[in-house]
Amino acid sequence: MPADPLLEKLVNLLKPYEPERIILFGSRARGEGDEYSDYDVVVIKATDQPFLERL
């Protein structure tokens, strides 16, 4: 589990959706984030919906 409490909360919020992957990228993923850094996240989830309908 992530050491960052906000990241841990985000992961827990996403769990009910059963994502295949949750990918953190950017400054926080590199360990360079500070208190003003945002969380850059990609959530991968299998679906039968066409791409444009998911936007």
C-alpha cells in the first residue's frame, strides 16, 4: 500500500470499481513532489463501452 495518505485514500476510493491498474506518474511518482504537487493518475479498466462513450 502507498505510504502517502492521500494516495492511499485515492486507491481505496477506486477499489470498488475493480480497476486492472492504477498508474501514478509525474513528479510524485518520481519522488519529486512537494505539498503543491498534484496527483497524475491513469486508471485502467476493462469495459465493453466504446471509447467515445466513456469520455
